[in-house]
Amino acid sequence: MHPGKVFSHFARAMSRILGHPLAFGGAVLLILGWLVCGPIFHFSDTWQLVINTSTTIITFLMVFLIQNTQNRDSEAMQVKLDELIFSLKQADNSLLESEDLTEHDLERLQKHYAHLAHLAQTHLPRKRKAEADVTSG
């Protein structure tokens, strides 16, 4: 099996497991256990080092799992959006794969669509009033 597929499968499985409420409960129990052990070990430097080192290693590894999950979810969402854009006849197909545009181009597109949204919002009250006039008259 390809190493990328192995990691992807592992990351998906870990995301499901670590995103479950029981995983959070387990982490809380681990911290509580560590706190209870404090007086036993006289709150020593080693006692503190155990939790600091453990949480640092776990956090470091979780960054890669979270990033993999976010990348996969973003790519899946992009494919779905591309399909929707492609399937609509009136859609601007030049927006397909817009995730590959530069920051400047994305900002320009965002401003363009914000302007279109503003125009739609300013015309909406007039349209509603005209519709109300037609239905009441």
C-alpha cells in the first residue's frame, strides 16, 4: 500500500477516534490522574516535565492530523463546488479551480461578488414592494 494512502487512512481513523467525546473524557481523566500524582511525587520537576513533554509531543503530532483532515475536507468541498458551478448553465465556469488563483485575484473576485451582493440587496426592497403591490392590487 502507498505510504500516502496509509497515512490518509490512519489520519481519518485517528480523527474519528480523537474527535469523539470519549477521547476528550480520557484526556481529562489523564490530566486529573497527573494532578492526583502531584502530592505523591512532591510536585517535583520530573512530575511537571512528564505532562509538559507529553502534551508537547501530542500537540505536535495532532497538528499534522488536523492539517491532513482540513486539507482533505477542503479538497472534497472544492470538488463539490466545482461540480455545482459546472452544472449550472448561467454560472461563470471561469471560477472553476479558483482555489489556484493568487491572493490579489481572489481579493478582486471577492470585491466583485460583494458588489453584486450589495446591488442585489439594494434592489431587493424595490422588488418586494413591487411584488406586494401586485398581490394587493
